[in-house]
Amino acid sequence: MKDELSKLNIQPRFIISGGGTGGHIFPAVSIADALRRRYPQCEILFVGAEGRMEMERVPRAGYEIVGLPVRGIDRKNLLSNYKVGIALFRSMRLANKTIRNFRPDVVIGVGGYASGPILSKAHSLGIPTLVQEQNSYAGVTNKLLSRGTEKICVAYPEMERFFPAEKLVFTGNPIRPEIEFGRPERAEALRHFGFDQNEHPVVLVVGGSLGALTINKSITDKLGKWAESGVRLIWQTGKNYIETAKKAVEKYPSLKCYVNDFITRMDYAYSAADLVVSRAGACSISELCLLGKPTILVPSPNVAEDHQTKNALALSTRDAAVMIPDAKAGELLVNTALSLVRNPEELRSLSEQIRTLAKPQAADRIVDEIVKLVQKRKA
């Protein structure tokens, strides 16, 4: 693909739009990194939503970003939604200005509020677009945009339920390069978290950057069991729960636990872990599949269309993960984790099954599709 595009003697320009959560931002940045690796001369502009986390995370990754005032519908106070309409109108005007000034060859949408205005405007101007859907249950924005887009890159089978089959490409979800390509030795990872290299198993518990109340409470309420078991714990609480977690850990001096609000070296955390407890966000699942990590999934019930439960079922129905409903986590999570992490045969089986669902080098597969759109436009 690289040689074919180079023959066209162009410096391609791309807009990547979307965000709102890490589940949209990480894939977007991974696609941008893959484009830059393949075409160092390319120009990339991100478009996000004002006040959302992409406005901080994307510049940190080294990319320019434009913010749109777009916002979601307030389902609790429908009378206030006239402001949503005003914001959408302003966003469409700014999207039009951004596209005309930047002159992209392709516009890529990864989901989130900002994708709507920028891809819709690209459609009206005849600029090719590509949508990347991370979840097993398509989001509303991507479903609406699919009517005018040329390609839709997906991470789960049977997505014809939501999108035209002729537009689908099964690429998998882009994964952070440090996770996909960085594989630290387990001994080094254990030292990073202050653990020695004895035979005690390790459980990694993560719940997102803000934290997962149900998972954190389930762990906190049964820390005595963790201490008695000898199982080591790497615990990412999220910023909303770190103080409560630290106070709880202090009550059990024998507990071998690394606790922090955010783990910056997730490559070390995955390498150290024998078992992972996680929410069921699409990007987290893609990382776990690629690494072949035995996993307990506790889907968040507080997401649009309950898509995390659908993501988790896509694995648990294939014996590739254990799913515990959020409402049952307090009762089942800790006992299940402590039992499972001491069962080598079950861990091995889960690892083998989840690895079959991995799609490595997804970002490069998506770039292949983007290049085809550039070729078609420039031919």
C-alpha cells in the first residue's frame, strides 16, 4: 500500500474525529500513529467536542485538535434540549469551515459527539469517509453516519445487523502501541509493582480512569479474604475512589497490594497479571484478546444501549471470558477471582479461547482501507 500511494506523489491529509471516552480516543490516536508511521509526511488534524477528554489527551499525544461545541441530548430534562440544537448548528458551521480550510483527503470517525457534524459535512462535500466502530453493538452516531460513509471497520462479527454488509471490513480494534508491541518480562513487571518473584498469583483489577463503583466496593468489602489468600493485587481504582481504597488497604498489613488511581504502565500490569478483572469496554477487551489474558468481565450498566454487556457476552458465550453482571459483583466477584486464579487449567483454557478472538495490527489494517480511499479519490 505504501508504494502505491507514494507513486501518486502526494502528501495525504486526514481528519480524525470523535472522542468523549478513552474507548474512542485510544483507537483514534492509534490510527493516527499508524498513519504517521507509514506516511511521515502526512498531515493529521483531530476534531473533538469542547470540554471532553480528547481536548487534553490528543495534544498530549502530539496532535493538533479543533473543538466543536456539540453536546449530547439531555434525556432527563428534555426542555433544555433547545441548547443542543443551537450547539449542533454552530458545530456544523465550524465543521464546514474546518474541512474547507484543512482540505482533507479522507475523514475518519471513531464515534462520539464530534463525529456527527464533521463526517456529515464531509459527506455533503464529496470527501470520502471511514467509520471505525469499536463495540459489538453499534453506537447511534455511527449507525446514522454509515449511510454516507464508504467503509466501516469493525471489531466483531455479525455487524450486518447495524451496517450495510458491502461496506464492512473486519479489522479489529486499534490497540495502544505500548500494549501491542511492548512485552516486558514478567520479573521486571513484578519489580515495578513492588512484588518479589515467588509463586503467589497476581490479580489485576481495573475499572477505567474514573473508576468503577461496583468493582471497587466489591474489592474493598472483602479485602480480608485477599489478605488471607496470599494472592497479590494490582488495583487501579480510578481517581474517584483512591482515598477510600488506600484507607481500606492500610487495615490489612499482610495484604500484598499495589493500589493507585491510574496505572501509567499498563504493559507492566498486564505482564504481571495471571488474571484480569475489568469492565467490558471494547478497547480493553481488544487488548486482553491480543495478550491472551484470562479475564473476568463486569460490564458497566451505565452505558448507551448496554453495549458493555453485549461486548462481554460476545466473549463469555465463546468460553473466552467469565462474565459477572454488575448487580452480582458484590456477591460473586472476589470469590470467583480467588478461586479462578488458583486453577491453572481453567486459566489456560480461558487464555487459549480469548486469544482466538484477537485481531493484531488492527490500526494498520484500518490504514490499508484509508489508503484505498485516497487512491480512489486521486486516481
